[in-house]
Amino acid sequence: MSGFTMIAQLIAALALLVFVHEVGHFAAARMFKIRVPKFYLFFNPTLSLFKCKKINGKWNFKFFQKNLPDTETQVDENGKPVLDEKGKEKQKMIDLSSLADDDWRKYPENTEYGIGWLPLGGYCQIAGMIDETQSVENLSSEPQPWEYRSKPAWQRLIVVLGGVIVNLIVGVLLFAMVIGKYEKQYLPNEAVTDGIYAFAAARDMGFQSGDKLISVNGKKEVRFKDIASSKMLFGGIVTVERQGKEMDIVITDNAYDLIKGGKGIAFIEAFNYDAVIDNVTKSSPAGKAGLQAGDKLLSINDSLHFTALGAYHEYVHLLPEQAITVSLLRGTDTLSYHFTLDTLGKMGISWQSPYQRKNYTFSEALSYGWKDAVGSIYLNAKGLGKIVKGQEKATALTGPIGIAQIFGKEWDWQRFWYLTGLLSVILAFMNVLPIPGFDGGHAIFATIEIITRRKVPDKVLQYAQMVGMIILVLLMVFVIGNDIFKLFR
């Protein structure tokens, strides 16, 4: 069931994100009175699981129907197929007047909504637009006022960016929901009076436990998580207060390699205080052994002595399924307990924090939702830049299998909505890249027309679409193959 849960979460997240992305295109197209012949969740090659269409004021429904073509072969006066310069049969749009009254194709002014059987995406077919749903041959007739190609370039630019805009909005709202509903509180940077705990990678960069973070690149942050975020791993200047004096720590743009290389499990955390137990799960190794709330951890195996909670987090994960001896202080008594850690090197306890957290207001949740979305785009852009520059291997890219594993074997709603929000902003970022066939590619052509006042030829658009589809297919093959390779590595 765990594998099914991972796949179900991935499909649910992608279905939601593809749906809202296509709704963005749909809404923008309809705003400018452009027809949308088809709107499908999931792809429907050959067959559609479900489809519906409003005809003469009445909704019609069909299930498990074979798809019918929108074009037919063009013939000459002798009834023979007309061939193009490459010897291929020319196509033309079907004569609507020749169709039966119950044939849905006879009513192109209304949208056909449906669900396909291939859960790898979806599409919104926009009349008069050269994309994966129709080629230049489908647009051989004179442009009609209700077609995409008949509209001003600025309107077409809004239509192609509609999906990106909605994905960004959805990402921000999901981040805000996770913040307001699940996180509820945040740790103010000014509350971290004991300073940071510097893990191994941070110590190698010049940080010391007890440093108080002041700013990154001269910018102060309210939340501790913002100033101690992974953004600093891509280079910058961090100002800290050490023993009452301010000093700058310069971080190179390849600092991320220290974390990526597995040097420790964290970088900087607000864990520079005593390891005092807050709660013990009764069924956990620590609970069964008899550890209690209020116990102060002193050492493990008489060799790992802890002066701060961070030290516990840094070392205990190295001991999965190992028998350990824990020394702790209960009141004035020093006690020892023997037990075996679980498969993840955990005891099953939570820890007390001396710091006062602050509740998010509604406006703060929205504001930080936007901030987290922009931060995610920044990190993805920096990561992609590293791959393009050859500083990072392309195998760092993650495909659907890897994403499903990130969702986890159990359905955790906080993690699900956070990852869905993250995927939404990543989808927006990837789609806006100036790659032929992507939304960003279409946007570039529309922008060129706005600047030059000259329309890009349909043949150029068609070839660009072909190049984009080839790039997309190759990318999908690579990332899925990479995911499979990682499974057996």
C-alpha cells in the first residue's frame, strides 16, 4: 500500500496543478472571446474516459468514447487525395454542415470537457493556436475573429502566460495555507538568544555554535528560517554577532556542495541549548526504556557528550538500530538507560525549546506564502543555472518517480499541500522558460511581434513547436530513466 500511496499523492497533486494551469489558459482565452474546442484533464489518445458538452442549452455526456478527427483528407474533382510538396495527403477541416445533428463536432463554438486515460498532464485546445493539439495544416483556412491567431499580440501574450500566472497564485495560496493551518507559529530571529548550532558543513564555512545571525547580504529577516535558509548556500555574506562583536562570513557559490556531499544532516539550526525532553512516545524505544519528560540528556555511550541539542541531532542519526547507553539528569539524579534506536536512528522523543514562538496573522501567512514561493523559484533557478554551467550534474534532476518518493509512504496532509505548492511554483518557473513549445516560447514570439510589429510566420511557429516537443520528450525520458537508475543504485 505504501507504493500506491506515493503514486496516488503524485497523481492527485499533478492532476490539481495541471487542471489549474489549463484553467489559466482557458480563462484568459475566453476573456478575449477565443474559442476553446477542448479542455481535458489527462491526455486522451484514441479514447476518452469521459466527456461532456453543452449543445443547444442542454448538457450531453459520453463515457469511454473513441475520439473523432477534426480534419479529413482533401480531395480533387476526381475524388483523389491532394498531395503536398512532400507527397503527404493534405488535410482540411471537416465540413460541419455535412455532420449529423447529434455529432458534437458540429458545434465548435462550445467547449468539450473531458477526462483522458493517460495521467501525465492535460491540455486546453485553443482555436487558431499552433501547439501540441493542432499544427499549421489545421489552420489553412482564413483566420476567424474567434481564433487566437486573429487577436492582438498583447492578448495572445496574456493567454499563453495565463497558466503560469495561475500556477504561481496557487503555489502562493498553498504555501500560505500550510503556514496558517499547519505551522501556525514561527520562530523570530531575535528570539534566538543562545545563537545558532553550527553543524559540520557550517563549521567548515567559518560559523561557530553560539553565533547570532544578523543579516544575509545586508538584509535582516524577521523569521529565523528565512535568515538561516538554504539560499545562503549559493553564496553571499552573512553577518553574525560573535562574543559581542559583529563579523562577516563570506560563503562561496559552491557551498551547496558540502551539504549535497552528505556532510552532516543539517547546516544551521536554533539548537544551541540543553537537550531537555518535552515528550516521549510510549511505544518508542525511549518510551519503552523509561525516559521521561523533563530529563536532560548528558551523553550517549559515555563518549558523545552533549552541551547542546544540536550535537544530539548531529550524531544520533549515525547509530540506526544500534544498542546505546543514554546518560541523563533527572532532577538531581544522574541515570543510565539501555535500549536500541529505530531504523532511522531515532529515540521517539521531542525536545523542549526555550524560545517563544509567534503566531502568524492572516496577512503574514499570505505575505510569507509569497516570500516562500519566490524563494523556491530562486533556488530552482540557481540550481538549473548550475546544471547549465556544468557545475552540477544533470542527474540531479528529479522525475515523477523521485517526486513520488518525496511525497512519502504515508499520506501526510501538511507535506502533501506543501509539496503541491512547491510543484506549482516549479511548474510555473519551468513553463515560463524561453523554450520552443513551452509557454515561455510562445510568450517570446508574442513579445517579438509586440516589439517589431511583425508576426512570426506560422511555419516558424510549427517548427518551434516540433523542437519543443522533442526537447520535452527527451527530458522526460532522461528524468524517468534517471529515477529508475537511482532506484537500483
